[in-house]
Amino acid sequence: MSLLEATDLTKHFPVRRGVLGRQVGLVRAVDSISFAIEAGQTLGLVGESGCGKTTTSRLILRVEAPTDGVIRFEGSALDGFDRDGLRRYRRSVQAVFQDPYASLDPRMRVGAIVGEPLVINERPSASALRERVSALLELVSLPARSRDLFPHEFSGGQRQRIAIARALALSPKLVVLDEPVSALDVSIRAQILNLLRDLQRRFGVSYLFISHDLAAVAHMSHTIAVMYLGKIVELGAAAEVARRPKHPYTQALFSAALPLRPGGGSDEIILAGEVPSPLDPPSGCRFHPRCPYAMERCARDEPLLLPESGRLVACHLYPGA
Amino acid sequence: MTAPVIEVRDLQTRLVTRWGTIRAVDGVSFSVAEGETLGLVGESGSGKSMTCLSILRLAPRPAARILGGSVLLDGEELLTKSEREMQRIRGKKVAMILQDPMSSLNPVFSVGMQVREPLALHRGLSGRPLTERAIELLASVGIASAATRLGAFPHQLSGGMRQRVVGAMAIAAPPRLLIADEPTTSLDLTIQAQYLRLLKDLQMRHRLAMIFVTHNLGIVAKICDRVAVMYAGRIVEAGPVAAIFGAPAHPYTRLLLESVPRLGETTEWLTAIEGQPPDLAALPPGCAFAPRCPQAMDRCRADAPPEFVAGPAQTSRCWLQAPP
């Protein structure tokens, strides 16, 4: 059984206009996607802005309720949870966000920030709390005296360590990492990625790793899901998807990833145009207006996510195994 | 070898802050020839943007002061020019593209007005020829149906389109030197690929000298001819891109290259650079990188290393390269 399983997950946002709030459109932010996160593993979610990565993470964090579809956590559907069940779920699923300058309260001391989830959920004694906070700070390699300092006294990388310590306070089973290193200096990113990997090894925590840095996603993930305009277009083992992408969009995306050597990554596919508005997505395959291989039926029929060379691909180029 | 378009020699820019005077740019020297691209690489606070602003004499005043050095544009000293003279140089001879296109575009003027402005100012066009040239310019940066876009306002365009408009304004003159300060950081991957190709294309067409400021080594590998790596206000290593990526001399450059995950290569752990970025207000004596450097020697903590030759056209500020 997977730790978390999403089936036909859908989130539509109505667009309303005028004083009567008449609905004039529908943003299909996430449109019937299915995926699973295994215990102790990382699912990488990649795609450009507006593809639905963040909406997906908000659905998992239960900040938004899905329009349709089911999320199952350890086998039971989130919709069926009562207050207590939801409370337990929220303890098990934590998040680390992109900007550690925005996600930490500037007026709280680090000890209080890291200890807050414990205080709310477990009401430990003062001495037990001190001990737990010290252990958490040590886990992320921050000196014990950090507890008495304020977030502004730390650099970006150290702040992200504080955010990670806080996320781990309640021993979660899943941590949503939404662009966790994008705001950090290049020389600090490797430290944080190594720390996250080390914590996964030690505690068997699962990650949903969201990033536009493809190399970082490929490095961190066991499975990669590529999203385009609210749809998963390719889903499979990280090494396979990164090395031999099958969907034309994945191919373009990975070819647009920058080389690390001069002359590297020469077979570049430059896509024409921009991502269309999710308010009015193209018919058939949503990628067809930009696809170099688009055929007649691509504008007509929406391709299904079907097995192809050991992963799932939604593209008419592959006649569905 | 043609004469360089821009030659910066021993540039010194200080920032007066609450925490003391910061050496934001400390003895930076480089040159860029016609049609050449120099990548200026470094982390936030390394002085790369401050170097570019100093060239244009746009470093924030009164905090910033250029204390010394020389900036030669086609052999003319810019540091001694009057503000009036500088205004004629900015945009006409040296243009700049910034990270956020909205910091270059005025939200209350149409795209047409904003593209016409540099054309009228620097090329003295007016009337019909002005509008025609503006349409040509927008078309040349890949904006479809440019004529109808003249009436659009910046908020009606996507991020990629806005950055194209900024690109059109930058090459209106056309300038001799184009400074691009992280122009693709706010763009999506596939749009970034489009924009980098456009910049290279514009550069070739106008034989521009280009300084490309970035923290992304991938972009440097892709579009730059030479690279200068900055750390704490100094260029710690400089040379041809192939040489630096193939055989980095300075430990900082080497670790930076090793710390980035590579697509298609599976590694268990990344090479991490220990420690935190330097506090510019309290730099250590000696080499600024020494506290984080795995190869630091006693000498590194005592004396700042001068520039050593590390290879053909490659220099490094590291005692490891000191001749025996």
C-alpha cells in the first residue's frame, strides 16, 4: 500500500465577475490526475508556472478541498476523516516552503518556532520541550544557542534548516517540499539537499518535492511526475524520465535544462509560444499547439496516460502499448 | 585582436552602511570585446550587480561611492564624465536588462510609447518612421503581430513577452555594450531557452559586447565565451569558459561546479560547500573564502592572495597557484 494515493484528483477554480458574482469561467488548475507516494520515497513534481504543481500540494496539505477525486492516506480517504482524523493527518503531513524569509515569524525566537507544533499538539513539559527542540536543532546541524535568536540573525540556508526542523517536529510521514532550495544561494543548495536526503534515510519520511530545477528533482526523486496545464503528461522512475524522456513536452523541458559543461546538451528543442491560459486550455492534447510532433488527432482527442517503455505517457505518438 | 568595447580596471566601490563600510567591489578588472560574452558569476552579495551598476554610474547614492579604478568604454573614461554626459551614454551606448521586466517598464504607458522613447531619444526619429521602426524592433525580438501590440500595456503581457519588450528597448540605439543582469531568472524553463537564444541572436546581429550576470553556471556554459567568478567583491577566477569548466583552478569555482546536481548522473551525495556566505561587513583577513575552503593553509588566513596565472588566459586569486 502506498503512503498516499491520489485518484482522479481535480481542482477547478470558478472565475466570477460583476456584483452578482456570475461565474464566467473555470480555471482547471488540476484536472483528473492520479499518482502515489510510497513510504520513505520521494515523488518529484515538475512543470512550469501555472501547471498545477502548487495546487496539487495544497490539495495534499488539505488547504484546499478537491473539486473531484480522492486522496487516500495509508489506505483511508481524506474525505471520510472526522475532526480528529484530520488533525492526525495534518500532524503526519508537513511542509517546507520556498522562501524562508516569509515562512518564519520574524517576532518569534527560533526555539519557539521549532517548538510550536509540539506545544500545540503534545503539550510537553517545559523541560521536555527544551530537550526536544535541542534534538531537532541538532538534527539540522544548528548550534543549540540558535534557540534564543530571531530568524533575521540567520542566513537563508540556516533559515531553511529552521523550517525543516519545525516540519520534522511531529515526526511526519510526508513532507511537502515546495521549491525548498530555489531561494538559496548556489553554494548552500547542496548542503540542504544533502540534509533532506540524510533525514529521509534516517527517518523513512516521504517527500513530495516540487521544483523547476530539473537536475535537483532528478537527483532527489525516486519517481517524477511531469505536469502541463493541470495534467500529468509523464510519470515514471526518476532515472528513466530524466535520461530518456518520452513525452515531447518532457523532452523539450529536459533539453531546456541547462548543460553543466560548455557544448553539453546540444540537441536543444526550443518550443514555440507560451503556456496557454488554464482558463481556456486547448482541445485534445493540451500541449498540441506547441508540440513539434502534433498530428491531426492531437487537437481532437485527449490522450490517456498509458504505459510506454516502463513509465506512463499521455501522448498519441505512443499507441498505448 | 580588436580593442575591447569595455575595459574595467581595478574598480573599487564602497557601500557605507549601518554595519560599517563594505568593499562591495574590490579591485575588479576585466574587458569585453565586440561580439563577446562575459559571464559574471557569483552568489548574492558577491558584487556582480554592484560592478555593473558602477559601470553605468548607477550604484545607489549616497551609500555607494566609487573610490578608484577606471571604466573605459571604447577608450573613453566613464568615471570622470558628468551626469549629463552619462545620461547620453546610458541606453545609447550601454544598455541594461534587469531580472524583473516590470522594474524597467512603466505600468501606465503603452508598450508602443515605451519602445518609441529610446528610438526618438537616441536616433532622432519621429512620426511615421518612428512608429515603423518601433514595430520592426518589436518584431525583431519575436513579438507576434507587433503592430497591434503597440497599444498594449505591460500588465497585458506575459513575463516572457515583457522581457522581450525590455530587450527591444535595450537594442533600440543599438548600444555597444549590453549588460544583462539575471534576465531569465523570473522566466519559466522553456521561455528561458527562447530568451537566451534571442539574446545571442541580437548580440550577433549588432556585434554587441555582452556582460551576462548570473548565479546559474548552466547559463554560463551555454552562452558565455569567458567567465569571471566573483566572491565577496573580488574576481577570484577568470578565464575562457571551456578552461574554467574543464579545469577550475580556484577551490571555490571547483566546489561550485561540483555542488550542482547533474542531469543524467546519479550521485549519492552532492559536494557541499561548508559554512555560510561571507558577512561583507566582517570579512576575515586574508582570503575571504578561507573559512569555507577545504584546502585553506595558514597563509590563506593571513594574506589575501594576489592574482596568479592559472593557465592560458586563466587567472586565479588563490595561493595554491602561487609559483614555487
